[in-house]
Amino acid sequence: MKIIILGANQVGVTLAETLAKESNDITIVDSDPERLRELKDHIDVGVVPGNPSHPDVLERAGGQDADMIIALTDNDEVNMVACRVAYSLFHTPKKICRIRASAYFSSEKLLGKHGIAVDVVISPETIVSTAIAQLLSLPGSLQVLDFADGKAQLVAVKAFYGGPLVGQEIRLLRQHMPSVDTRVAAIFRKDRPIIPEGSTVIEADDEVFFVAAKNDIRACMGELRRLDKPYKRIIIAGGGTVGLRLAEAIESLYQVKVIERNPERCKELGEHLNHAIILNGEASQRDLLIEENIADADVFIALTNDDEANIMSCLLAKQLGARKVMSLIYNAAYVDLIQGGEIDIAISPQQVMIGSLLTHVRRGDVVQVHSLRRGAAEAMEAIAHGDASSSRVVGRAVQDIDLPEGTTIGAIVRGDEVLIAHDATVIESEDHVILFLVNRKHIPEVERLFQVGLTFF
């Protein structure tokens, strides 16, 4: 697939690296020639310097025969104009646009083909705030992913000493929970992926991914670690767009305080929030945190756009007694360094966004993609179509499907029913199939499995 990515920022570069490894023809456009030269030295992609929204620049990037344009610059207007130009001049089949300002979402006519001609809008702040809200809904989780409109979930937890299943074989999970059907999709042990089998023994500190119906998730978590009490008191450091979106989403569910250094921004927050308490000050001020009873806070979440400030305020909050601390980290190199120490969860906006973007890039009827383990693995939801003669999966038992190495089918959602995949489970047409891939190089093979043969038509 020929894809043009506009913007050599962290999200654009991360996406380009991911797609280039999957044998796509990638070209990156950016107005900074020096940044493109550095990029060209370590990624096998084409680069075109220039204004990403200018017609001549898009033409030099190969706009006339591109399958897709993904506008990811930090400027909403540049992204929107580029999509319009691509549609008007080149009839580009698919146009994905990153838009931050919520004012642009007020009219569907604005974004449609008679307007800006955007096929898919990506709002990074909304995606990130939604991911954090899901973590808050399941205390103790490292990642929470919804599939099939929330009917099934894939959850990552760290196994602790004392968990009922820790030190035992996975096959005993059914004995521990006879009324709950679940499947361990993958295990990461010291950053190394392990494909779980019945005889696999779960060890303390393993990062375990399991899939189950949404209502059964907490019971599954209890097999691997002591269940955390539900959160009540949340402190958010940073009242920017992400902080505001998160506060709006959770203020009716928890006691929320937002710390923001800019007095004018505090006034704006007060106009949008109904229940949250807004505090003007520095989140790294020890006296302010003590005064606001940080020791009673269940979660402290640092959401400024400064990695170092986020890290330091989290460390201070943890030292002063905050039960859990989460930090937004823009520099991907920092994420693995800090998560799991004093900072409980490090959230990479790039990786959270990549999943949403990949959903619209994947071939076959792929409706959901999530990047896992900072891009080391991927979870995918694909819809099976056709029949036994036109499909490689429909009418076949899971054990008879030729899955690539390192790929497992975790669950199948059929209507409103969540079926945990076992060897004898037969896939039917229109099933939503949830797959887990620990080796992303096999993604094209999985995509081909869910592409319907011509006989179906």
C-alpha cells in the first residue's frame, strides 16, 4: 500500500516505522528538511521537504497514485487543507486527519466530501483521555482494551506473589473459576513474549494479557493479584486539552481535582467542568500537594506536555503518599525506563494513537487495532465474512486455521455472546474474532486470512 504521512513528529515517525516494517511504500512530508535527513538515516522511507498542504509538494510525494494520506502535523488547518487538496486534485481513496480543536467537530458537513473531505478524524486528546479513563475503571490494570463495542476486553495485569494462579499452570484457571471462561492471550516475562500453553506456569512479575467478557474481567484479575479497591479520589496535574477531556469524562464518577499553573486556563476549566475542583499552582510544589491531602489520593495523574515535569511531580506525589501515580510520557525512550518503578503506569500518547491509526490501515475487515507493549505486539479485531469455500476461517475450527507463528485467537464475539476460543470452536460468518500477535511481521498474513475470496461475490 502506498501511504503518504504528513508530519515528521513523534506520532508520524512512529507510524512510519511501524508501516515500513510491513512492506508498505511510505513517504513522509515535513517542512523541516533537517528533520527529514535525520529520519532518512534510520528508516527506509521516502521523504519530501515542503509545506504538507501545498499541491506541488503533495504531487512530489506521489499524491497522484497514493492509496492513503495521513495528515498528522501539529497544525489542524494544515492537516485539513492537505486532505481537501488530496481529494480535489488526486481523488485519494482514504484521507485520515489529526484534529485537536473540538470546534471543528461541531458540523458533519464541515468534514464530509463537500467540506474538508476527511474520511477519518483522529483526536489524540480524546483517544488518550479515553485510555486513561479505562485504566481508572479497572484498578490494578496496565492496559484495558475494548472489543466488539465493549462486549469483550483484553486486559494486561502484573502478576503478584500471592495471586491464586501465580506459580501454577494456566490449565488450572478453569478449576479456579469454573463459572468464568477466559483465556490468557500472551505473557511478557522480563520483556520477552511467551506464547501460553496449558502447561505454562505464571510467575510473579509476569505481565499477563487475558481476554474475557467485560463482566468477568475483575474475577480474572483476582486470580493473578490482590484486587485493588475502586478508586475514589483523583488528582490531575495539568489542565491542558488532555487534562480537560479526562476531567470531563470522570468528574461525575470520582472526586476530581485539577492542578493548573496558568490562572487564565483555570478560568476556562471552571467554565467547562461542573464538579471537579480547580487549583491554581504547580503540581511539583510540595506544600500544595500536602495541603490538598495527596496522601489520601488514590491516583495522581501527570498530564502536562513536559515529560520531566510529569516524572518529577509523580515521584513527589508517590513519596508523599499517593496510592498510584500515572504519567504521560511523550519520549518513547523513557516509557520502559520508568514504568513499574516508583511510577506505576507510563502512558505513551504515540502508542495509544498508533492503534487508532492502524485500524484504518489494515486490510480485510479489521475494525479494531491496539498496539501493545509499546508496539512490541498487537491485538486485532477482525470480522469473518463469506463461507467455507470463500474464506480461510469461516466454517473452520480454531485448531484447523493456519495461524502464523506467535498468533493466537483469544475470543469470538457472536452477536451479544462472548465465546472464549478453544481448539474446537468453529468460526461462523460475521463473527468478530479477537487475535493477539506477539510478532508484528506476521500481520499481512493475518490480514489475508480475513480477506474473502472472489467466489464469495
